[in-house]
Amino acid sequence: MHKVAVLAFDGVRAFELVIPTRVLGAANAPDGSPLYAVRVCSLDARPVTSDAGFAIAIEHGTEILRDADTVIVAPTLAMRDRGREGVPADVLPLLTGLRPGTRVVGLCAAAFALAAAGLLDGRPATTHWRESEDFRASFPDVRLDRDVLFVDDGDVLTSAGVAAGIDLCLHLVRRDHGASVANDVARACVVPPWREGGQAQYVRALVPADDGASTAAAREWALTQLHRPLTLRELARHAGMSVRTFNRRFRMETGTTPGQWITLQRVDRARALLETTTLTIEHIAATTGFGSARSLREHLAHILGVSPSAYRRTFAGRAPADRGLPGRPPNRGRAARPSFGPARGPSAPP
């Protein structure tokens, strides 16, 4: 079983602290056994204060970090408000002293802690968009991308603010155990298995102007037409908009372009078919609108970093036995896989 240790410090943001336990704790094998053992720890197992006005009793001390496969650092109020200066001094030796091969995750402002420990030097990362300027000033050597919901750089992962921690934990499940298991977790937690776009849509416009127009219906329709070529003009016509208006509205609502979105949906559909069927690569390519096995291979290699055959070998048979083919398999952009190299988070173009 994969061992996960969640680090909590005084001033911890209560919402983010419980995300790993709730999301990863809902991941089960086909026989119902849990796939992750998630434990929360603090210095000397001391209670910690939270940003919600209550204290939290902690069962474990930081000794559990020694055998953890994944260490997740929860953000604190100080990290959010004071940036680098708000990183507890005690956290740095804990992070630099982890055994080789440990996967490290920083939720929201906890990216400051990872960066202060030197774990992000020269690497891509993200954090909440409101802290991005402070982060850049404090850590110029980190390749910060404030527009994505999370960044997966292999053994180090970071997420944007608040609910993006859910996106990242679902991504971990998808990376470790495939899309079908991640879908089941999303259903158990009553959250979407993926969110379109990245932080940019929240930075620029929290809610699109309510003029009664939306691309949602066109997107739903497009999901039923992935097996054939789809043009921007056709999508705009289905939405009852001009091409220019549709393109602008689509970007506002999803944070990405129609072409990028369609490609990602096709990759999702192909991934689900690779996990849950024995169809040939050529058949899957035709069914998902890629047209040829070569095109499918190129897109999977670019977005997932693996070939269709390698993906199937990794994830085939991991879906629960009573599950059929999902109607809308998830994709978050450059979703990841167990050990096939680094991957970017959502909103990264295909």
C-alpha cells in the first residue's frame, strides 16, 4: 500500500489539510481494499492551530516521514501572508532529509516551503495566483506558472489555491492507478473528475458576463461527435454564435481553446478505451477521431509521455470489475502516469 504523510503546522489551512485524506482515502482496488494509507503528522505529534478558529489533534509525529512514499505539505496562514518568511524553520530539514525517491507535494502556498528547501530550483511549479508575484521575487530560480491548476514534475508536484488541491490529489490517483479509479474517487467525493482550464480563467474574470449565451451545450454535443472531424464553425453554429464570439466565450468558460479542448477529450476517450477494452490501437484511433494509429501515438506521447501500448500495459484491468466504459472519462491537460517522466498540469496546450 502506498504510504502518504501529510505535514501540518500551526496556522494550517483546514480545508487543504483534509483534502489528501478525503480524496486519496477514497481510492480502492477492485477488491475494495484501500490503495493509500494517509496519515497526518506534526512536530512531536503536537496539536496545531488552524485558520478556521479551532485546534486540531494530530496522532503522528514526523517520524512517519521516514517510510512515506509521498509527503504532502499543507499550507499555513503564514505561508500565504508572509511568503518565504512564513515558512516554519523546522520544515526545511524535514524536507531536505527525506529518503531518496520520496514524492513531495506542496498544496497552494506550501510551494513556498518546497522552494525554500531548494526542491524547486530550476523546476516548474505553481501556487495560488495571488501569491505569484511574491513567489517570483523570493524564488527567481523556480519556473513559476501561475496559470495552471497544478504542475507535476515527476517527484515534486505543486498546486494552485484551495480546491486545486482536489485536482492535484485526483491527478495523483490517475497517475498511480489510471483514469477509471480516479473516476470512482471523484464520484465518491461528489466532485468533477477534471476541471477545464487553469487559474487564468479565475484571474481574468471570475464569472463570464451573464448574457444568456454559453458554450456548454456545444461542448456536450462535441463529446458525442469525437469520432469525426469537428470544425470551429460547426461548434459555433451549434451554439448559435458567430465564430469570433464562440471562440472568445469558449476561452472565458474553459481557459483553453476549442481545438486544445477537443484534443484532450479525444485523449481521454482513448485512455478509457485502452484501460477498459481490448480494442486494437487502430480501432481506438478511429473511434476517438484521431484517424490513424500514428496520430494517436503522437498525441499520447506528447500529452501523456507514453505510447498507447505502454499505457495499456500499465493500467489495463485496474478498473473495478462491475464498471463499464465511462461515458465521459476525465482529462486535465497533460495528465501524468506512474513513472514515465514529468508532466504539466491542466491548461497546458496539447
